[in-house]
Amino acid sequence: MNMTDKHKRYINVLKNKYFITFVIFLIWMLIFDQNNFIDRYKYKKEIGQLTEDKAYYLHQIEEDSRRLHELKTNNENLEKFAREQYLMKRKNEDVFIVVDEGD
């Protein structure tokens, strides 16, 4: 088989109406379609990020619910929380705030 026979075969394949239809369809699906492959990849990536965010927020909700339950059931924890978060104090106490400035 010489080079001209190979070239003729490739040209025949390229002239095939099914091959041309497939190539047009593939280009259409890759670029022009409303649900093209590029957008589908972006959406899949975004869904992955949103799933991670959902897991994070569910964990935060669980942690905050646990802390809220602790605060409602234990007055010592409530007092500790008020002192640390809102700098509350009793009438006869002084509050000193120590700030760590790092290195």
C-alpha cells in the first residue's frame, strides 16, 4: 500500500456523511449547546464546592447546637461564655484584657 492509497482512504473517510455528521454533532455539543461539556464541567466543580460548604455548615450547626445546649443547662458555662465573649463582669471585679501581639 503506497502513500496515495492511504491518502485516498483518509479522504474517503472525511467525505463520509456519517463522519461529517458526527464531527458537527461533537462540535455542537462541545461549544454551542445549552448544556455543553464545558459548562457541565464547571457545574460539576461548583457542585463539589457547594457540597463541601454544606458539610462545613452542617458541622458548624452541630457544634453551635452543642454549645447552646451547654449554655442553657449549665450556669457556670453561661457565666464563662459571657465573661470571655462579651467581657461582662461582676460589680466588684476589674477586667484585664491581654492581647497577644505575636512575634
